Amino acid sequence: MNTRDRQAVHIEISRNLQSLYRGVIAFLHCPFTLNQVKAMKWMIFLSLFSFMSVASVPRVHAWTWDDDESGVKDELDIQVENYHKRVEQGISLQERVVLLDRLIKLYKVRNRDAGVLEAERAQVLSDEQAVQNVSAAARQKSQTLFQQAFDMVQKGSFKQAQDTFMEAERLNPADKSIGELRQKTDAVVAIIPAAAGDSASSDLIRKGVMQFLQNEPSKSLNFLLYAQQKDGEDKTIPQLVDLVKRTFPNESSEILDARLNLIDQKLQRALEKIYSGEYLVAAKECQEVLDLEPENPLALTRLGSVYYAMGQVKQARVYWKQALEQDPKNDVLKSFMSQTSAEADRAPSQALTYKVQKGDTLMTIAERVYKDKNLWKKLYDANKSYMKNPYQLTVGQVLVLPPGAVSAP
């Protein structure tokens, strides 16, 4: 007989012994006369002897009084034991409160004293409140550090920003956005720990890294490629360009050829879009040039031409005037200004682009531009090729504004 069979036999014998014991106890409690007991004692003895004479059983499990029904643990005691085991294994304070509430309710239903459990519940609630207070303070501190880190990026202190993001992440590990920014900053710092110089290329690098952290790959590449053209000796800039392209492989497919002058390419694209009637795209290209060179006269001139083509003569003259300030000898612009003077008094004025400010949403922009917040969908339709999410705008982001919009259905 193998070990498993022996164990099975032991279990069966133990159960039979207990059953026999209960039968004897029940028999003794019956109202038999003394003569009847004497008559039956040999039958009881023979039954016990027959049972104990089972062959091929080397050892029999010793039954004890603790195995009696009166010694079986109460169901509630078992549940309490299971609760303590779960606590030892590690559960949240909220889970402990839920389990304690259930146990306390069962205790009261059975009229048992739940004082110990209630005291434990009170302590757990106190601990939970303390944790929440600490968590709230940690989240607040994390947000403060989060903003400080961005300020450091704007100043070109990338390594300091990395350390600050790490501390913010430690205080609030549940905020995945902080972790993502920290990882991006890690990659930037591995290439260039700081870009705090006063040179034009340093300023462009700072702006490019900031746009990279804000998930604006197209703008980031604009700044970095332009910085590369400004300072071809800086070997870190091509590495940053490659980092942005690797991080956003699907977003950077339309980036222009970095070997050619970026400003010239964008101005040429704007002109092509004007000729093809794609005025909103042309306006965006001109605005991106002005982000890189705010006083570029040709970008101002072509942006004015976009507005004029859209019938927004007054706004066109605003940009042509700015272009003339940068290029006062431009006779073509002077002619445009002279010819459109009378037109401007009759034509409405509406911008075709808008730079997102802090706190802006598509609804607030639609309310400001069109006096109708329900036109936010028109804004989104005009810009969705440049936007991932209509509910997430980035400060400095350029939106095209479709002119003559009508109320949304």
C-alpha cells in the first residue's frame, strides 16, 4: 500500500471512529433500563472490536476530543483569521475598512462583542485620513515642482529640470504624465545637460526642447532644424532632431528637408498654398516662420496676402504695414497699401490664426472670435490635422481660424 492509500485509509478510519463515538454517546443518553444495557453491552463491544481489527492498516490516526463538533472553530473566528492573513499579505487601508465593516456586521447579527474589531476599524480610518492628508500635500508639492521644472527647461537648465521632475514623480507616482516628462528629460539630458547661452541657437534649442516635452513634434523640429542651420558646428542639435523623430515617428514624416534653408522652404510652401487656394495652411506656414523670425518681412507680406485673398482686407493691411516697417523700400507693398486703403474701410477684419494662451479652450476661443462658443467644432475641423485631442491645447500653439464661420448645427 503506497503512502497516498495509507493516508486515505487513515482518514476513513478517523471518520468512522467519530461516527461510532457519536452513536455510543447517543445510545447512552437513551432511557434504557439496566437489564437492557447489560444485554446490549456485548453487541457494542463486538462492534468496536470488529472495527478496530481492520487488516493492513499499519497506523491509525489518533482521534482526540478536539475533533468533536463542539471543538470545531466558529465560522466567524475563521473569517477573522482569514482577514488577519490578508492584512499580513498586504492590502490597502480602504480594503481593510470594507472587510472590517463586514465582520462587525456579522458579529452584531450573532450578538457577539465586536468591540475589538470596531477599535481596529477606528484606527484604520485614522491611518487612512493621515495618509490622505500626506498624499494631498505631496500632490500639491508635486504640482509646484512640475511647474518649476518647466521653468528650468525654458531657461535651458535641463539637468536641473530632470532632478525636479524626478522629485515630483517620487511625491506623486500615480501621475503618469510626470513620469513621461521625466523620461523625455532623461533622453534630452543624455544629449545636452544645459543650453543656457545667449546665442540664437541656444534660444532655439530651448524652444525646441520645450515643444518636445509638450508633445508638439512639428514645432519642436522647426526650432531644432533652424538651430542646426544657425549653428552647424553644434553636434548635439542633430542628436536632438533624431530624438524627436524617434519619439514621434508618425508625426515627423512631413518635416521639410533639413539640408535646405527651413525659412525659405516654409515661405515657398506658403506661396504654393496661396496659389492653390489652401489659405488656412498657408497662414499656418507663415505663422510658423514668424515663430522662428518674428520680423521676417516676406512672411508678414505673404500672411497679409492670405488675408487679402480671403477678403479680410483690414487684417491684410495690418501685416503689410508691419512688413513695410521691416522693409521700408518695398514699393510693391506701398502700392498694395495705397490700392487697398478704400477697401479696408468697408471690409470686415478677422484674424486667420490664433496663438493659444494659458487657460484657453476651443470653446473660449470660439466665444472670443465668433461670439458663439458652439463654433468650437468648426475650429477643431479646421485644425484637426494638427491636433491630437480637441480638449488639450498647448500654450503658444497656433490655430487657424476659418473666416465667416456660421453657427454649428
